[in-house]
Amino acid sequence: MIKLIRLDDAKVHLNLDVCNDSDLLLKVEQASAIVMKELKISEFPAEWVIEGSSPAKYEVPADVQAATFLVLGDLWAMREGSVEQKDFNPVSSAVRGLLGGHRDPTLA
């Protein structure tokens, strides 16, 4: 499973000292999948590959990471149904704004 952010960075973002790593890893993977779906990609784009790295290593753009952190925060808050679920959508306008420059424009 592709992860757009590191587990340690997720802990810092959520201000977690102690947590169940497997639960947090699942949320990181889910947030990454949501962001990738919004970007309409299923794997790392070639432009994210760090040249000369073997095996291939990737540098995820900062705005894509920021969007993933926003989605992660919403998923983490919802993990036990502690937030009103009626209108829950982790892809907020802020997330869309951060990702807008990475999406191919749709032809009308």
C-alpha cells in the first residue's frame, strides 16, 4: 500500500505520544488512498521519483503531503464516531485546493 506521509510525521501532526501504530498506519494508508483517488492516480508519478535512486525512492510534493495530513486528521477524529457523521467528507475544499495543481485539467 502506498503511503504519502510517514508514520512518524503522522504522529507529530496528530500530536500523539502514544498510540496503536497499526491503527494509525491504517489511517495513513486510508488517507493516502483518498488523496490518490482525488488525484486520479494509482501509483507514484514519474516526476516524484528521485533521480538515481535504486531501488526507486519518491519525494511527495509538500502540498500533497499537506492534503494527506488534512484527510488524516479528519479520519483520525472520526475513528470512533466522535464527530457528527451526517455530512462527513474528508475531501474538503482545502484538500481540493492543495491538490488542484497536480490534477490534469478535464477537457470540456
